[in-house]
Amino acid sequence: KAGVTQTPRYLIKTRGQQVTLSCSPISGHRSVSWYQQTPGQGLQFLFEYFSETQRNKGNFPGRFSGRQFSNSRSEMNVSTLELGDSALYLCASSPWGRLFPSEQFFGPGTRLTVL
Amino acid sequence: SQQGEEDPQALSIQEGENATMNCSYKTSINNLQWYRQNSGRGLVHLILIRSNEREKHSGRLRVTLDTSKKSSSLLITASRAADTASYFCACWDRGSTLGRLYFGRGTQLTVWP
């Protein structure tokens, strides 16, 4: 099976702009989670989607949003970018349904730089 | 915070030596997982240990879990230069059926040839 893919891999934006990142999970995986990784805060959970529904959300402002499509592909959007949004954004998919939390399979990440 | 916390933050050893990393957490867990991350790349799942397990092996990896002390350790035996990476423990919160992984800050392991 192909792994988790994320596009684009690198992105440079300026403050105030918005950005959309895309994630394609492993075939058959219905759970997709997003994480932000920065040197200062480490890996922070953004949100998790399952069957097009957001099941869980981390402690991030409303500028961060996401969605999941019927084919399980997911996008996350950040509006009104701030310098502090510069980070590696990681997407992870999991075969986990409802009862059995399992390992997560991560994509290579999107490196976002906000100037 | 429910995050796992790894110790040490950095570890530098020679090839062939064993590397031990520790993780402490604060909440009750369903399982605890270890991941590896090469510089600036995605995370790779190494091993998952459930809350009712005490020890698990996978190749050169050995993981222990002590739920009474809320701690886990990852042992990499006979380290290789290719093991150089950051290692993270991640806890799956027992309390929620809509759980999520809580990651620690990681241990940066450097293995010198």
C-alpha cells in the first residue's frame, strides 16, 4: 500500500495570507489526524477526522480548520497566517475505528514558513 | 499536561552500545507508543505496548511499561549510526473513546560510527 502523502511538501507564505494543506491517507484508513510540530512546543494535536466528521480537536484558535472528504482525504486550512504558524504540519492516518486505538501512520509533513 | 515526557533530552553513544530512553506520563492510558523521526521528516511507528502489558520486543527494540509508576522505557540494543533520530513516546488517553495521541518532546539520539 502507498503511504500517507502530503502536499505540498514546502510552502512559503506571508503574514495575513491563508493556506490549505492536503493529506491522502493510506487506502482503507478512515481516521486522519493533524499535528503541528515546532521546536518550542513540540508535537501538538490539531484535530482528528473520521468518516468526514471532526471527532476531536486540540487547543488551537479558530483560524485552524479542517475537513475530510468521502474518500478520506483531508485538508487543513489556516487563515490569517501569523509568524508563529511556521511549523512542520504532519498528517497521520489510522485504521482505528471506534474502539481500538492503534498506531498512526505519518506522512512526510508540510513545512510551512510564514514571512 | 497529559503529555509523555522523555528523558534524557539528548543522548550520544557509540555504535554497538545500547541506548535507553525513558518516558513518564500523567494520565491513565490505553496504550503507549514509541515513534522515531529523522530530521524534519514524518514519524515512523516503532512499537505499541498496551496498558496490560509489561514488556514487548521488536527486533533490537525492547519496551517496558510500568503503569504504577506511569513510566516506560525504550531500549535499542547494538545501536547503529542509522538509529540516529529523535524518539518520541506518545500516550493514548484511556479516558476517552475519541482519544488522541499525546506526544512528549522527544529524545535526540546520536549514534557515532
